Amino acid sequence: MVKASPRFSATLVLTAILAGCAQIGAPVPPSLELPKPVNDLRAARKGEKVLLTWTAPTRITDGETIRHLGSTRVCRSLQVPIKQCATVVKEIPPTAGKGAVSYLDQVPASLLRPEADALAGYEVEVLNSGGRSAGLSNQITVPLFPTLSPPQKLTGQVTPQGVLLQWEWPANVPQASSLEFHLRIYRRDENGKTESRVADVGLRDEAKLLDQGMEWEHAYSYRATFVSVSSENSELEVEGDDSLDVKVFVHDVFPPVAPSGLQAVFSSVGQPNFIDLTWSPNTEAELAGYNVYRREEGGPAVKINSELAKIPTYRDRDIQPGKKYFYSVAAVDLRGNESAYSDEASESVPTSP
């Protein structure tokens, strides 16, 4: 048996002590588990309601997953910027894992004012289960302008020129030098479900609008809303509530205008007999062509062209000597609507020698 020397034993003990000391670090304080503040709060006001949307946090400030989430406070203030959540308009139960969160706030009528600097600020504050937070979200402001009630008796009528929209202006409009009121009209395509703004109409204009931006043979829904706009800053505006939808199917049953200026001229110089027809061209954008009609004395008019005439001329070769022919033409659009007949033009074919 080999016996270790005292010096070797002391070295082993010192090494063990140093190794143990290397595992001891500074004490780490326990995590407060504070949810990360929301940074994507958005707001949209419509009428006297404000829709707030944001994404619920999933992690705490040190990057770990939230384990003890508390409620979320929705804060509103007339003092902008907001420094603390002084007025809680709603306390929402824990929302972890819910992704998108929304809340619809009813703006009290007592807060509404026409001044351009009349703003309401919104923030949300997410708490842990102990009621503590890491701070408020980003701040969002909305104007506190009063809005008008939806327009009454909105109607839509299909005309040859487009959809004629009509409504009634309100009898009483608040007088505020700092505000202007417009009527905004939207059109939604029922096929593609896309919506576009048709126009803004001022209160001094007529209570009607012709929409020529639609397409024939499409179904549309129209809605209208009054817009309150700051006369000092046109970017500050609030839409009121919407009117009832007006549904319109834009069916084209409107024929083109009857052609005019029809002339008929007989000719036989150096070739078989024929009668040339000419007339003034129609100017409709959706014109497809023309039909040509002919009749004899006392007889009915019969269409003599097999295909639409694309230009305002036609040569009739199917004629007989000694007869008189009466001609008329009609315009046809791309949807097959045919105009009334033009005024007649007549021409006689000489008797052969």
C-alpha cells in the first residue's frame, strides 16, 4: 500500500475547494413576468364607435413565454399624449394565445366637439396575474367630431348613361365653422366583392349623382355616409354610420340611337347593277355594327345583311330592273340591343334596254 504524502493530499483538497467555488455565481433575482407591451394598437372610428385592434403578447420582457397573464386594460384619455392609464374604459380577461384582439368603444356624446384639436387618445396595458405591467402600448388618437345621421331615401336607377343615385339632404345640419360635411358614396361589386369610393358630394350640390364607373350586366350595392371633415386639416375626418344598402343590377336594355343621313344611289357603270347605301356613323362607344333593311312598294322591311355592317356603308347587289327599293338601317350595340330604324331612303333601278 502506497501512502500519499501530506503535500499531495493538501493539493487535492485545495483543488476540490476551488472547483466548488467556480459553480457559485451572483444571485439571480426572480423574474417579474411582465408581459411585453403591445406595439401594434390600431383604431378606426365609425359613427360614435371606435374599433381598437391589437395583437396579444405571447412573451414577457425577458423573452420567456408568458405563464401568468392577467387582464388587459383599455385606456382612453382627452390628454394627449397619455402618460398613464387614468381612465379604464374596459378590462378584458386574459388574452394569451388569442392572436388578434379587438374592442369596440362607444364614445360618449358628451365628449364630441367640432374643434380640430378635439382628440381622444387610446392605449392598452397588458398586466400579469399580479396586476403589474411593463408599460402602456403605442398611442392612437381619433378625432372627436360629431357626425350626421345616415342619408335618407337613397335610391339607384339604371339609365342609359349609368346608375342615377338620389337621396334626401338632412333638414338640420350643425353649424360649425371648423367642420365641413360631405356625403361619401361607395359601390361594391357583388361578383368580385370589391368596394370603391364613387364620389364625395358637398351639401350645396344637388342630391343626386350619376355613376358611370360601373360595368353593364353586373350587380352592385351602394351605400352612403356623411363625413365630418376639419376645415383646418382635411386629413382629419370621421365617417358617420352608413345608409341602408341599395342593390342594383345594371342590365343594359337601352338601344343605340337610330342612324341618320341615309342615302341610296344606283350605279351600273362598267359592272353589274347595284345600289350603294351610306349614312352618318353612330358615336356610341359600345356600338357593334348595323343592320340593313329593304322593302318594296307596299311590302314589309326585310333584313338583307347576313353579318353586321361594321362601317356605315352597304352595297346591295340583289336588285332587279324596273323596281323601286326602300331602305332603312338600325344600329346594334355589343349586347344585341337594336335601335329604331333610320328614316327611309329610296332608289329606283332603271328598266333594261
